[in-house]
Amino acid sequence: MQRPVLRPETGPFRRELDNGSLLLTRVMPGAYGVAIGVVVQTGTRDEVEGEGGISHLLEHMVFKGTSSQTAFELARDMEALGGQLDAYTTKEHTAYTLKVLPAQLPEAIGLLSDMLERSAFASEQLGLERQVVLEEIFSAADAPDDFVHERFCESLYGEHPLSRMILGTEESVRSLDRESLQRFSQRVHRAPNILIAAAGAVTPEIEETLATAFNFAGGEIQRQEDPPVRPSGGVHAHVKEGLSQQYVELGIPALAVTHPDRYVLSLLSNLLGGGMSSRLFQRVREEHGLAYSIYNYTDFYRDTGMLATSFSSSAGNCDRALAIVAEEYERLRAGDIDEKELESNKAQLVSSVVLGMESTLSQMLRLARTEIAFGRFVPLREVIDEIEGITLESVVRLAQEFLDPARQTVVGYGPLARMEWPAA
């Protein structure tokens, strides 16, 4: 594999602010705009009893007006500046992102600061936005691939908070009121829990603007101690009449984001179901025509992770597809992989990493995510060196650990009340 030519890469400007927040900035020569992120290091897994979905609802409500501006005025003023404002919630953090030209940045940051620090949580707006989130929950329940994924997470993670839905449940969201949102916001919007990152056409003036724009309160963040992950294992079929396809996810708890074998696991996942030349795509779809889509994926969290396979097929083809998946798992556990296949998958991973770093938004999120996970900036060359150092032995070792059919949790949703998994 020919090594990619990388531009010289220096670490970001790193500044610990007086209130306890951390500011990270990175200059990208040739960039016209700046991507800014305010990352709250709290997500679904940090919610306590009675707060299901509150991280996601809070993210929505930040956009719904402040003590001085309505939701429409905020949207109008931000768009008049050409700013592109967005947000998302995950199981471990919530991020508010802004893309803007440097000349408009001070005013745009002022609007974002107002939204995050002075949200009104008006009762009328809360009622409307709660209904919007409920519609989102109902929509996900009607989408078979979303439904089976949520049931899979519940079976895989058990009592661990990673089993929770980011959206919450209908019951939990209906119970969230203005007071609970205010308490949660005060608890998580604390300076030591906030990371501010920026990448692009960053200047010293922009750095100073970002350093002084937010006035989050100080104070320590208390995190709950999570129970161990205890997957249920076995096969779980959720029957839904009227569907012609059986939607299936199967997998196993895997590695944390800081584990030294994380890229080995990513390569193993890619080899199984990362693209059109992957083993599962070739055998299940191309050779046997049993599914339109089949793929593998990994998730990495601060204390655990996931390696999973996902596909859908007609009821009559589901068991045959599962049998082929089990066969491919066993082939890899037996060491059936050569250097050519290994090098091809290394090249795919390296290209994916490098090509994913070309935008200001991706560079900004990279600053934030590596800081949260590792407490430092991780150079691109270091990532590539780790991928290029993967050996056949390390891939087979992880295959033997994580592809044991007897240890998989298999979840289905569709017309079948029973599915045949060879190890069940």
C-alpha cells in the first residue's frame, strides 16, 4: 500500500479558560470559513431515572428562544449572517456546531452564547417541541431498521445505560417539564463539562472572541457509576405482522474507544461488511441474492463498544442468510485471511480516515473527539501508522474473541416468530 502524502500537521492551539472550559483551535490554510463546536460532555448514558430523552429534548429547546429573543428571531438573525447552525445528541455528548465566515463570527457566536446560556424554556415552546420529539419517536418506531437497532441495543447492553434510546420513550418525554429541563441544563452546562473547538480560517482575534464569548458556571460534574455490560445473548424475535422483510442485527459488546486494538476491530468489521467487496456483501448478496443490503459496523464508547452485523431479507431467506454470516465468522476465526485481503482493507481504512478530514467541520469535530477520548490531539500520521501496523495475527486474534457464534446476541423484527442461528 502506497502511503498517503500528508501536509505537515502541528497540534492545535490549546487554552484552558479561567472558568474551567477548554478551548482548542486549528488553522487550516486555504480555508475561507470557520467551524465552531460547543461540545457538552453529557449524553444519554448520563441521564438518571426519570430523565429519559432529556439530553435530546434540551438540545431541541436551546433553539426555541432566549430571555431576549424568540426562536424565529434567533433563526432569522443567524441566517442573515450566513451562519449554518446545527446540533446533535449522542449517548456520550451533545454538540452545537456553527459554520460561518470570519467577518460574521463575533455576532454569530453572540447568538449561540445567548442560546446556550439564556434559554427561556417557555412552556408554550416546550409543549410544541415535546410533540415534535414524540413525532420523531413515532417515526422511528415505524421504521423497521430503527426499531430493530433499538431492541438490539437493549438486548446487548442490558442494564447498562448505553441500552437507552437517545430520543427517550413516549412516557419519559411526556413527563419532562420546564423545571426538569432547567435543572438538567444547570447540571450539565458547566464550564468543566464544556469543550469549545474551532477549525478553519482561525486568527488570534477569533481565538480571543471564543475564549471570552461564553460564561458557563463552574463546578464539578458528578458522573454515575455504571453497571457492567451483561448481554442477554441468544436469539430474540419481535413479531410485526404486515412486514415482508425480517430485519436482523447481531453482535457482541467490544472495545472501548481508547483500546489499542480499536483499529484492528475496525478493519475486521470492514473486512466482513464494509463495502461491495466485503465478505458478507459478496456471499449474502452477490452469490446468493438473499438481501439487498448487508453491512458491519463498530461503535466505540469510553468503557465498551460494539461489533455488529445488520441486514434484512425476506422471511424465507433469513435463516439461510444467518447461516452464511455464521460461516464467515468461523472462517475468520480459523485464520482464513491472507496478506492481499489485509492490505486491501488497510488501504480502505486509511483512505476513509484521510478523506474524512478535508472539511472544517470534520477537523473541528476531530479536535473535540480526540481530546475527550485521549486528553490530547492525535496526529493523522499516528492513526495511519497504527492502521498500517495491523497484522494478520492481530485480526485473527480479535476474530477468535469477538466472532464466536455462541456469544452473539441476535435480534430480529418482522414476520418471523423464530429465527435459526447456528449457535443457538
